[in-house]
Amino acid sequence: MRAIDGRIGTLVASGLALSLGCSVVLDTTARQCDSDSDCRRASPSLSLACVDHVCVERDGGVQEFPIVVDDHFEPTGFRGDPVEASVDCPVRATGAEQRGDCHVIAYDPSALEESANYASVTWQSPGGNWGDEYGFAMPSDARSVSFYAWADVAGANAVFGVGHRDGDGFELRTPPIALGTTPRQYWIDVTDTQYDDVANGFTLELAAPSSGAVRLFVDDIVWDEMPPPAPPVDVTFQVDMTARALPDGCTVYVYGTWNDWALDADATMSDADGDDVFTATVTLPVGAAVRYKFAYSCGDMRYPETIPNGSTCGVDGGDYLDRALTPAETATLPTVCFGACEGCDGQVDVTLQVDLGTMTLGAGCTVHAPGVFNDWNRGAAVMTNTTGNVYAIGVSMPAGLVQEYKFAIDCPGQSTRWEEPPLVEGCTVASDGGYRNRAYTASGPITLDPVCFGTCAPCGT
């Protein structure tokens, strides 16, 4: 008996031509078999079928990575409580290649008289095979199994894995994962795992929710020869808000590229001991550069920090400078002063003064000194009338860095009046927005001499 004619995939045996839809093993001596399992046992690296007692290659021949689980395995292994399984996800995982199906596992133990407190689904090859027969001829040297998972209830707990100790000779499982409500990619490291064939290509086990029902979604399940990325690490950020003297009720944030620069609840920081140093821990991928900033809000107004030009911690973020970090390991970053590269111990107290000269302010008018050091927040920069028509304010500046600022006047029912001083070296600079701002670099505590509103000289000169 010989297998011939690999071009058209036809087996000729004992004078009988059978159209198989398969290519064939072009061996001078065809491999004899009684079942597909005989072929898999003899050549586990090939995808073979037993046809008329001869092993022939199925369409596709040798399998190559990536192996899409849904192309070769079926979700037919159920344990624990019953579930409803379907492939009608309301959305697919953003960023995924969307290979195979997107599966929905609906689990409602509250409807059961007695619950096992878990439900498990296993993708098997062939369907229903726990290992009693040969499984899929998985190519050797797989290093990862990746997938996307999420749930309709935040915090739903699930374990994912591959293989079965009895049926496959190996079994790998993740720790319990508290799923979010948006798709996230996960990996199982299968590097150096020994196997000849795989009957159980993927497994999920969903813990019973504390109440009600839960739906788990899993998408783009793939075996690959690419290693999994390094596991993410926890990075703790710390910012000292002492120099801002925030009133009660304000919120401090750390936000950046990892959350699309969203100032939301997930970006808030806390100050458990009331020392004005706020902290937050963020889980970040290893080796991936991120950009970030601190910000605060008081009421409806939000104030991102301004990283001073020329600072060692600022990188070009377009219109403004950002902070930057490339995580390598779990770490707690040094405490930095809001808007500065160092701790607030490197801050310098500076008193600014402006003389309104012959100007007369109406009732309710206020004078301000907003700048980089107070995030251009006029509300945090109200000046006090000291003598005559001179107003002063004490601010905290990082030593050695240029700090831009200007004076402004607010009167009820009127637009803010911003000064526009002339461009004079040593007094003002042209800002990126086309404005002229005052500029000062502090080296130690100082009280600056009063300058006339809108000029670089004392009034009357």
C-alpha cells in the first residue's frame, strides 16, 4: 500500500482512488495505522489523519505558531456549576488581533439549590477529550499562551490555565485574577513545558460571585513561540504638596500615558497621615516608557503641575514638559515637591511685590501673582496690601530654576486684567504662548523690590 500524489491530495490504495481533501505522506513506505491516534503517536509534530489504514497529512500539514485555540480546540469540558457558554460578546477586546471567537461564560450560582462555588470550562481536542485519546499535535517550543479577559462585574475572580496533569502530563494555572470591566491581556508562561500533544488547550475557572450573576468574556486565545512579557510591577508615586497649602476638600492626582491622561477616580492619591505627602501605587509594564504629571483640583478647577523649563526631570510633552519613567522593578519613587524635581527641602521662600502706582482699585478688587510656582492659579496667589499701593505675597520656588509669573487684577463683573510688561533682559521672557512673563531664578530666601504694574522698574522712574 502506497500514498502518492501529494499535489492533488488523493490516496490511491489497492486500485481504489479516494478524494480526501488532504495532502499525503510522501514516504516510500507509508505509515500503517488503525486510528488517528496511531498517527499522532508516531509523528506528534505533524497533523495526521488515518485514512484506509494509512497516515496522511491533514490540510495544512505541519502546524506553525501562532496556534489559535479556537481553530483546534472546542470548549466542551465543563466542571463545577453549570454555565451558559456562547460567542456573542457585546464588544471584542480593543488592541487584540481578534483571532478565533470571543467567548461569553454566564454564571449564576444564585439560581442553584446547591452550588460548587465555581464553574470551569476547558477547550479540548478533540471535543470532550480529557486525555483518554491523543490531543492536538501542538508544535514544540511553545513559550506563551495569551488571551484577553474581562467581566461585567468588577472584581470577578477567575483562574486561567493550560493542560491537565492526568491527560497532558502538565498543568499550569495563574493565581486568582480579579478581573476588571475592560479587556486586559494576560499571559501564561509555558516555556520549557514538556508535551507531545495537547488535549486541554485552555481552561478558565470562575469563582462564584458573592451575590447575583456574572458574565466573563475571553477573547483571542493563542499559543505562541514568543515569550510572555515580563510581569508588570507596582510603582509608588509620592508628591509633597506643602508648598501649595491646599485647603480641605482638594484632591491630588497622578496621571499619565497609562490612563490616557485621565484625571479620574483611578488617578487619585491619598495622604493617610496628613503630612501633605500624597501617595499612589500604579501597576505598570516593565521596560515601557511612560510619561506622567501630578495635578490637584479644588472644586471644579483642576491644576496640573508645570515642570519648569531646564529642569532635570522634564521631558518634551508637546506644549508642556512631562515627567518620565521606564519601570524596571517594583519601586517607591523619591518624594518630589509639586512642580519640582526634588523634595520641598530644595524650595526657597521668595516674596514678590508689585506697586500699583496711581491706580485706584474699586470695591472687591484683588491683586494676584500667578505663575509656574502656583500653577497659574489666581485663587492661590492673592496678594496683600502692605504699604500705600504696594501688594506682596510669599511664594515657594525651587532653587536654581527659572520661574515665570506675572501680576493680575480681578474686579467684580470685569475680565481679569493681566499686566503686559516690556521684554527686558533680566526681567521678562517671551513665553511659548506668545506672552511676556516675568522670570526669576531663586538661589536663597529673598524679598524682591516692588516693581510698577506692567513695567520692569519702580513706579515713578
